[in-house]
Amino acid sequence: MKESAYKNYDELPLFLNAATVAKVLGISPSSGYELMHESDFPVLKIGNRMVVPKEKFVEWVLRHIQGGAD
């Protein structure tokens, strides 16, 4: 597993793209992109662009740490 480039949530940008999601989670860019297509992942679509609001990403991570998807 790759090491995250970010040390805490405060360092994250307001909106995360697939590459940033991948860096934070320590996964490949293609896995980050695939994750953004999952039905329970909090993606905001702006035209053809997909981004994840920082707060929703943090909530998603915490929800999955606490026992899996709802």
C-alpha cells in the first residue's frame, strides 16, 4: 500500500478529485477513479467532472471504519 501524502484531514483541499482520493487512501489512481463510481461514494458531478466534498469524504471514511457501509 502506498503511503498517503496527507498527514491529517485539515491538509485536504475543499474538493477532492480521483487522484487526490487515491493519494489519501494510498491506492492507485485507477482504484480511486473506480471508487468514485461506487453507488455509496459521495460524488458531486459538475458537468463531466467528478469531485468529492472534503466533509463528505471524511464522513464516508468514518462510516466505513465503524463497521462497513450502511
